[in-house]
Amino acid sequence: MNKNMFTLKNLSFSAVLAALYVALTVLLPFSYGPVQFRLSEALTLLPVLFPQSIPALALGCLISNLLGSATPWDMVFGTLATLLAAIATYRLRKNIWLAAAMPVLVNGVVVGLVLHLTLGFPLFSTMLSVAFGEACVIYLLGIPLVKALRKMNFPSWLA
């Protein structure tokens, strides 16, 4: 792990990002259940630009799931899914379209499976509905967000 990840500015950025993820998840409807449109998931593409966003997204997801999830399994595995997706997004950062597929695939499979096992929702339709909601947010909001941040070179002090 890079020692520059633990600078005050990076820790501050991560704290604000985690808080933003929580606020967007908890305060907006349709963030939980088999049909999810977590607007906060648009932030899951930030590892393309900022590797320090990886732990922030996982922390934000954990707090959001602690505040709003139905089961401990969703808290644990939903958070791990976000962490895994963020790492994969970072590793595929050179191709934004491929990187964007990582949160869609990982959350569709993991969250869909957790909802199936814990709440009895039908497996494949739940995986598809979670992936669909994720894809809508990622491709309609996340990619434009990353492109706008790149164009603005914002925030340049984090790079």
C-alpha cells in the first residue's frame, strides 16, 4: 500500500466521500431491496481517478448497510462486494466502460445472492434487477461524473 494514501488530504477526501456515499444511500429512496437504484453507486467509478476512494467506498457502504439493511449478511457481503468492485474498477481504470462493468457484475451477483439466501427472493431475477439498477446508475451518472472530473482536472491536489 502506498504511504501517500495516509496523508491528511487523502484521509479527509476519503472521509467526505464515505459520508457522501452514506447520505446519498440512506436519504434517497430505492437504495435497498431487490430493486435498487443507489445513486451513491455512481461514486463507485471514482477509483478510476482516485485510488484512495477504494476504502472510502467500502466504509460508506458498510455504514449505509448498518443503517438500512435487513440482514447482517447484506452488511458483510454487500460491503465486501463494494470493496471488490472498487478494486476491480481501479485495476481496469484504463478502459472506463470495462471498469464500469465491475460494480454492475459484482453487486448483481453478490447482492442478488444475499437477497435470495436471506430474504427468499428469486435468485436470477433478483441478480438481474440489482444489476439493472446498478447499470443505470453507473452508466447514466457514474461515467459522466468521471468524464466531467477528468475534464475539470478536479481535484488536482488529490492526484
